Amino acid sequence: MYKDIMEIQKELKVPKSKRNEFGKYNYRNCEDIVEALKPLLYKRKLVLILEDELVEIGDRYYIKATATIIQSEGDKRIAVSAYARENDNQKGMDAMQLTGATSSYARKYALNGLFGIDDTKDSDVTNTHGKDKPTKTPTKTPSKTTVQMIKTINMDEIVVIKDLLSEMDMDKQVFLKSLKKHINVSELEDIPQVHYARVVNLLEKKREAANDE
């Protein structure tokens, strides 16, 4: 299945056909990526599933989007998640539109991670697209990012945590339940990168306490 993903990454072409006049740059959105993927997935008998989940991290709520590729003939799957936070004050959008825009943004970056798409300048649907005019200091470059992405820990860091759990003979789910007092995550893969050192420190303290008994 990884060979299929590799081939799709090589063949996938999603031009930045949309234009943000306010920010003066071209971009692609989630829908563009999905449309370009459909024939490539069909050829390899793969199914794409996009799912959203509302998660609490610290004192803020984020949309966690997960892009999953599943074999139509078999049970193998590969998934990548990305997070996006609703902007506190997004003009021109009601609550439903803002949540939808945030979902689209998170899904896009989950797809980017799964298929190796580079988007270093896009914040697409959550931008004003030229509808809002600056009222002060018109020569100042406007901010193009209206949602915040969260980078999660990588595979090497997950292995470190799993090794510590194994060393202490601690069940992963028991640890995740205790971790919710500090970080509200449901899987090791969801731990934000900024909290990695804190999580390892918590585990090491538990290990030291167990050795002292």
C-alpha cells in the first residue's frame, strides 16, 4: 500500500488555480486536492475518507481532521491528522461558515501530509479574498494566517514514549487517561510537539517513583 501512496505522490498534480487578491497569491483548496485524487485512487482501488473531530487542547478547541486511505480489497489503511483552530474574530462569517472553513483548512493539511503536498503560503478559504478593505495603514502587509495549525509528535518520539511505557509495564490507555489531566488527547499520535518534553518528563518521574518503591 505504501507503494501506491508513493506512486500517487509522484503523479498527483494540483495547480494553484485560485487567486487571493487580498493577499496577492495563488492557492489550492481541499476540494481541488480531492478532485485530483479521485482518478488516482480509483485506479488503485483505494478509498479516501475524511473525518473531523472537535478536540480540546489547553483552553482552546480545535478541529482535528483525519485523512485515511483504505484498501477496497483488504483492510490496510494509512491515516494522517492535522489540527486547525477557529479564529477568534473572523469578519464576514457566521459561526457555521467559520467552522466549515476551519474544517476545510485542517482537512487540506491532513491531505498535504498524506500525499506530500507542499503548501507554505496557503490559508485559502479562511482569508478575505479581497472582500475586506484595510482601514488603517493600507501599505502594511496583511496577515494571511487566520487559523493556527498544531504540529504533533513524530514517529521517533512516539517510539520513545512507547518504550517508556513498556519499561514501566504501563498500559497505553491507562497512561492516556491520566494524561488528560494535562493534555486532552485520545492517542499518542495526537500529542502536540510543544508538549513532547513535558510528556516524557511525566513518564520519567513515574518511572523514578516506581523504582523508589
